[in-house]
Amino acid sequence: MLGLAYIISFTLISAMLAAFAQYLFKRSIKEFHLDRKGIISVFENREVLLAIIIYIIALAVYLQALRYGELSFVYPIFASVFVFVMIISKYKLKEPVGIARIAGTLLIILGIALTALTF
């Protein structure tokens, strides 16, 4: 079995990739309509296609972490995706981040740290 640092690194890389894919989705979808023409136009969007590719890479990296780590350990660490999304939202999308979101994110970080200590 590979070391703890390997499992955590792969899980965090997967979470960062998934967060970046979310950013690309948000940035590239200006107006989306759930009809035939809207769905086709989404798949003609290069940023959406790039985001899908990044999601697939994130999944492959995540599966590698799961291969060597326990699900009950890896999945909570993957929750760091919420931290990365909040950071990207604030600095790249200029979305407001209030005290409640910061507190929630700190609780997620605390949960990740507690999970890592139990391995």
C-alpha cells in the first residue's frame, strides 16, 4: 500500500481539477436552455469540452487515490473541492464570500484535518 502523502496528494489534485472544471463550466455557460438547441450548443463550446476532459482526468486521479486508500478516508478529503471552489469563486469570478461561507469552509477544513489524523 502506498503512503498517506500519496493518497492525500492524489485526492487533493483530483479536487483541484474538479474545482477548475466547475469554474470553466460557470464561465462558459452564459445562457443555457434545456432544449435540443441549447444542449447541442453546450457541446459546441470549447470551454465546456475542456471542462469535461478535466473532469475525466480528475476522476482518473481520484480513482487512483481510491485504489490505495480507504473510501471513508479519501472521500472526506475530496470535500476540499468546496474550499477550492470558494477560492476560485472569490478571486476569478468576483463572487461575494460572506462570513457564513468562510465559517463553513473552515469547518470543512477541520473535518478534513480530523479525517487525516484518523488514518
